[in-house]
Amino acid sequence: MKKLILLLTISSAICIFLNAKSKPNILFIFSDDHGLRTIGAYNPQFKGTPNIDRIADSGAVFTRSYCENSICQPSRAAVLTGKVSAHHGVVKNGAHWDNKQQIFTRLIKKAGYQTAMIGKWHMHPLPSDEFDYHKTLTANAGQGRYYNPAFVEHDGSIKIEEGYSTDVIASESIEWMKNADKEKPFMMMCQFKAPHTNVMPPIRNLHMYKDEDVFMPETYFDNYQGRNPYVAKSWMKMHGMKSSNVVKISPPIGEYQLPTNAKGPERNFKGDFKYLAEMNPEQRKKWHEHYDPENEDYRARVASGELTGNNLFKYRYQRYMKDYLRVVSAIDQNVGRLLDFLDASGLAENTIVIYSSDQGFFLGEHGWSDKRLMYEESFQMPFVIKWPNQIKPGSRINHMIQNIDYAPTFLDIAGLKIPSDMQGRSLLPLLRNEPVEDWRDSVYYHYYHNGAYNLPKIEGARTDRYKLIRYYDHKTLNYGEQWELFDLKKDPQEMSSVFDDPEYSIVRNKMEKELIALRTQYGIQ
């Protein structure tokens, strides 16, 4: 009997081993605040992301991909748990991450996967046993730095890596994949800080877009008429961005005092020019060689009266957007490095590659910079994926998906049963172009951080054509509960709410019932 048990155990172990070897690797590339119109796969007029577009051209683009809460930490928790904010607990930035709850990276190990996360984590506390290996950005409240980033190593020590954050994270991810156990599939989560504000390009990209104007949205000078009063009061206007560290207008080199109050290996500088203090002298010198002439020209034009009012706001937009696009280019360059590594190492044919971002981002639309709102630019998030011999190249999938679907998809890929308490759904049937009659026809949104950026809590429902948004529970403003209803077919830029329009009364009632149904579905109290 003992021999039989031993033989069965060995046989089972061999089966698991052989099954694990046949499973695909997964490279999940995740950025922060990447607006869809700066990705060629979503905006064919934009040519600045050839490598992200390589993924799309070799696989699929999900054209209607949404977050469930447009803010960094809740989105990351949704990806790991497959649950909406009310159930994973990270309802806003700064909320506590329950690191003992069920997440897909622990479950996927049962299928033989080795797991790693390198880059931006941003939740509190730092990772413990969520991954087999992690190297996590620290400093700046978990945002990390663009230049010479500090990382918490897997053993808890802190190490500063010289270089540019996106480059370092890609290099570390490649190194881990290179040294991973060749007998096991891997799940690598390569998570960039970029292009989060304050956007700082690598020195090599500063020449880009220098002598050209960047497209400005026609809604840049939105007056917010036709919408609820909360949106007009939000503190997200790109017009008012601080010049010193967001638009990079600093005095010439040697004519300002660098912050020197940073202590410890994380080096948390504070002050107007902390982004310059984070650089080493050579980096700072090259930075000034580019920006000092531009800043001298800016000051002269302000002094002459040329840059005032809307002209000043247009100028700030150009400065910000050029840096943003240079940072996006750095992401794309490193996506190219990751893809080239997979090709050169022979891993590409058995590796799923995904590019996504924790949410979208306003890039001047409605005059805003940031996210949080349920308007499309913030609510949408990119999701492009390639899987050789499984996904038809050049596919465009129009079903509505959300970040709560990622964890079930990864488990399904690994051949594991999806836990019943995960609220998302596997995307595998959509990727295989299988008919799915009961796929969702609406998505739910809930933002909880009342008071941040002078906004209230926000929840809503979106169907194929309509979007209903509820604003409530502001800390200080006394506008009470407010509603918006948009007909996205007639008003894709969301410029005029039809909530009070009698002609939309039937639609409004239907959308209100849809919102109630989604609350019930997701267990929202």
C-alpha cells in the first residue's frame, strides 16, 4: 500500500510538472495614468507608441476597457483581487491594503507559476508574500522617483538605482525573467511609475516634439455649462498647474537653492525644486542645457506681455504635453526592450504580453489634468494583449471589460477554477472569439475619495450608449446630491447633461434601474 501511495504521489507530481511546463508565461506591463489618445492602437493619428502597437498588431485591442474606480491604489487592488473597491477595501489612495486577502498571484502558484512584481506598488503596506519576488518603488509616498529611484528589495533593504526609473524597472524585469526557473511558467508584473505627474522625461528624449505644437483638445477651455456644479469646482485644471515643478519652469542652473532636507536612503526631498535635487550633477547639467533656454524665452515673453490669459494657458499645455509624450515614448522604448528580450530568448512564442494602465487620464480635455471623474478620458483604461497562436492578430474586441476581469483571466489561463467571490469574469472566451451571450452590457463605477481635488464621491453606470453619474457626499460644498446623464452617441465629449431633459425621462428611469441593479450585483450598500 505504501508503495502504491508513493507511486501515485510521484505520478501526480510528474503530471503537475509536465502541465506547468506547457502553460504560457505572462508578462503584464502596467503604467500609471496613460491616456488612451497617446497610444497609437487607440488613436491611429498618434505615432509615438510603435512598440505598444506591436502588441496590438500581434494580438487584440479591447476598445471598451474601464476601471471600477479611477485612482491609483484602488485600481491596483482590483487587478489583484478581481473585486470592486467596496470588497477589496482599498477605496481610496492611502487606504489600508489587506495583504492576507485572496489574490490571484497566490492562487496561480497552485498551477506551478513563479511570480514577481517589479516597480510601482503604491499600496500600504508594502508587499509581503503576495509574490515570490518583488522589488518595489519607494519614496514620494510610494510614487517613487523618475531619476535615481529608490527600491525596497525583497529582503526589506532599500537600494538606490542610478538611472531613469522606467529604464531601471524594465532592466530589472528582464533580469528576473532571464534567471527564472526554466521548468516553470512565470507571471511577471512589470509596473512603471510613468507617465504619472510630475512627468519627467529621460535626457535622451528631451529633443522630441521640440519644434512642433501638440494637438490641443477643443474642450480645453470648457466653461462647464450644462453639467453639475461639482465639476466646475474641481482642482484639476491644467491651466493652474504649478510652474516650478509640473511645467519645469525653474531658474537657471546655479541660481536657486536645492532642497537638502532629505534623510535616509529613500531621500524624500521637499520643496519647489525637489525634482532637480533627485538628479545627480551630470543629469541636472544636461536637464538645464535643454530647459534653461526655454525658460529664459518664457520669462521674456511673460515680461513683454505676450503670455497672459489664454495664451499663457496654451503655453503651459504645450510644455506639459511635450514632457508627457516624451515620458510615454520612454515607456514605449522599454516595452520594445521587453519584447525584444522575449524574441531573442525564445520565450515569445509561449508568453502572453499585456499592456495596460491603472486608469486613463485627462490630457487637457475639459481643461483638466488628472483622473477621478467618470468621464471617458479618466474612466477608460488601455488593454492590449498578444498570445501567439491563440489570439488572431489585429483583433479589436468591443465587449465592455473592467480591471476586475484581470485576475479571473489570469487564473483561467493557468487552468485554475475561478473563486466564486471574484466579481470579474475571464476574458478567455472573448480572446478566443467564442460567442458569449450573457456578457455584461453595462459597467459600474464608484469613486470614494470625497474632498480630494475638491470633488465629492462619484458613482455611476455606463451602457453602450448612455452614462448616468451620481455625485454625492462632498466634505464642504453644499450642492447636495447631483446627477448627470449623457447620450454618448450624440454627445461623445460629454458636454451637456440631459438628466433633466423631458425627452430623456424614459432613458433616465431605465438608467436609474440599471444603477440599482449593478449595486445589487456587486453588493454595494
